[in-house]
Amino acid sequence: MTQRLKLVAVSGGLQRPSRTLALVDAIVAALAERVPIDLHLVELGQIAPQIGATFDRSRLSAVVQAHLRAIEGADVLVVASPVFRGSYSGLFKHLFDLIGAEALVDVPVLLAATGGSDRHALVIEHQLRPLFAFFQARTLPIGVYASARDFADYEVSSSALRDRIALAAERAAPWLSPRPSVAKQAELERLAV
């Protein structure tokens, strides 16, 4: 039996309904067609008031701390943000400021973003990819950008976007595997010495 991947999807949208959440849902569905997953969804809009109120992780509610632990323990991340003035929001960045600096080493991350027009498409390369490079995560080569015209009633409506999502999922699948447990990782490191 194939082990299920712990996929954590982070939707950086701050409201509902959300094109960013619709994009995340479509990407997760495409990945689930290719690999077995257990999904944990983090919606920034639902936890933004709490994370925006502190820099101290220990002061966060148990619910928010569980989301942070899920991100840190993920086998794979799908991370999407709406574009605000050419980048992700400060609250989106603050969410990842609360993540351990070495928690995402080698974790595959499929990057995605939504914006009002195509002129924001480079946000994946110029903003999101460098953020996850700091964590030494393995950002997957194909990101998914969607503009407002790719949606109808907060659902993916563009066949070109559907094709891009399918391609990103297809190319991501070979890179996805469960992370070794902490004990297994320590044993592997001990044997490597």
C-alpha cells in the first residue's frame, strides 16, 4: 500500500469567497489524482487576526499552533497568495516568519498566485521563490499564476489555467514522497558520519 503524503495547502487570501482558495483547491485536486494525500488546509484569512497580533509563537492559540506544526511537518506544500502591490501581503509573510528556519529544508513546494491581471505573474519568481529559498525548501519548477479573467464565480473557468495546473501537478508528482520521521532522519544522519 502506498503511503499517503501529508499535503499542507496554504491559501494566503484574506476573505471568502476567494480566487486564491479556488486555485489552491484546483491544484490540490490535480495532485490528488496523481498521488495519495492527506490534506491540511490553512486559510490565512481565518487566522490572520491572531497571527497579526503577536511575534511570539507561544502566545498563539492551540488552533494556530497546530497549523504551524502542520506546515513544518508537511511532506509537500501548496502555497498560494494573492498579489498585493507586486508581492504577497505582510500577513502572509508573517505567517512564514513564525515557521522554524530549518523546518522546510528539502520540502517540495508548489507555488501559486492570483492577481488582477497578467502583469503580476512574475510574483512567483521574484517574491515567492526567494522566500522559500530562505527555508531551503525545494520549490518545484512550475508555478501556477492565475488572473481574474481565469475565474467565473470564484471557480477556475479557463481551460488554459486548467492545463497549467495539470502540467504543474504532473511535473510535481515524481518529486513527492513522505519525509522521514525525526528518528529516522537522525539515524540517517548518524550513519552518514
